[in-house]
Amino acid sequence: MTASARLLADTWASMLRVLLAYRRSPGLLAASLGVPVVMVVVFGYVFGSAIAVPGSGAGPGDGAGNGAGGGYREFLMPGLFAMVAVNGVMPTMVGAARDVGRGVTDRLRSMPVSRTGLLLGQTLADLLVSLVVLALLAAVGLAVGWRIRGGPGDAVAAFGLLLLFRFTMTWVGLLLGLAVGKEEAAGQLAVAVFPLAMVTNAFVPTGGMPGWLAALADWNPMSAVVQAGRELFGNPSAPAAAWPMQHAAPVTLLWCALLLLLCGPLAVRKFATHGTRGR
């Protein structure tokens, strides 16, 4: 087989391996699909009862909103979409560390297979699952009052950015999981993703944060994804003062490109050199 044919074949086989794991673990799939519903209910109704969104025409307690721009739930949904995207780090990191700890990585490395294809297949399988999760989350959002107020092209672009960010996060997770190498340690490290998701504009406007914290939130890659989603969906958003928030879509693409260029080759190299003196 040529190198390109080997890459495609191994990517396909690796993708099927991950998808079959979901098929054989219905509880895992149910959790992946159920969490978005819980997130909408908890954040949309609990936070929405106390938070006013600038420029939305809705005050605290008016979660659905009365104005053309909607209320807190319309402000919230792009943040929940981005939360699904950034959460790609956790299962991928734990799965990669589990494979290392159980010797699966060593067995795969002993075969005449494409290292890049094996990892690419895992990220593409995760992308398919996340597409289903985003679709379900969007359906739940529509049921509770969220609306796409931009054009169809802008909506497709918004979901495209979300999927690109999820794809990027899975590569970050692969690199971290291969570097940690232990499932228990990876599970503990996954907790660090939570502050990353909270110190953003996903749930509350950053204008009410202390100056130093607002700066961290505005330059958080997830905040750019959220802001780009709000702009493309036509949902309400707080005034954007920081440069990343004023150029959210290009900044999202820039973050994804930088992280992929950094984490992709490093993850492939770590996979290829695991267990050798050169790692």
C-alpha cells in the first residue's frame, strides 16, 4: 500500500475502534447525550433567574427574553456549545492515558500502521459523536427559547467553528493523555479543564469581573469561540472591548491553527516514541 492509502485505511480502522467502544458502552453514549440537556436546564433556569444580559431586552428572571435579541438563554446557548467543544479534552485525555497504561499503545506501535492515522481516526470519531451532541443540544435550546437570528450561512459557519474547536481540543487531549500515561492522573488533570471553561464569557459577561480576571477571560480561546457563536447566531452579547472579542471569528481560527500545529505533531511524536529512550 502507498503511504496515503495506509493513512486512510488506518484512520478508518481507528475511527471504527472508537465508535464501536461507544456502541458497546451505551451508558457512555447516554451520558454524552444526557449532559447537554442537564446543562441547559441548570444553567438556563438557575443562572437565568439572576443574570441580566446587556442589550438583550431582558432583565433578571426573564430567561427567555422579550426583546428581539432574546434573553439569558439566548446569551447562554453559544456558551454551552463551546463547553461541549472544550470538553473534548477530558475523554480524549483519559482514553489516551488508559491505552498507554493498559499496553494498547505499545501493541499498536508494534504493528506496521500509520501513527498519524491512528490518532487522526480517534479525533474524527470524537468529531462525529460531538456532532450528534451539538445537534441534541441545539434541539433542547430551541425548545427552551433559543433562536438562530442570523442567516443560514452564518449558522453553518458557527457550527463549523465549534466543530473545528472540538477537533483541536481532542488533539490537545491526546497530547496530554500520552504525556501523562496513567488513567488516574489523567482523570485528576481533567479537573483543570473546569476553570478554563468558567473563566470565560460563556455564562456571564466579563465586564463585571475584576480587571485582571476579565483580561484572562477575554484572551481565553473559549471566549473567542463563544463570542463568534453569538455574533454568527445573532444572539445577544455584552459589549466587546478587548481585541480578541472584537475579532472573535479570526481569533478562533488563529487559536485553532496554533494549537493544531503545536499539539498535532507533538502527539504523533509522543505516540511513536512512547516506551523508547527518545521520549
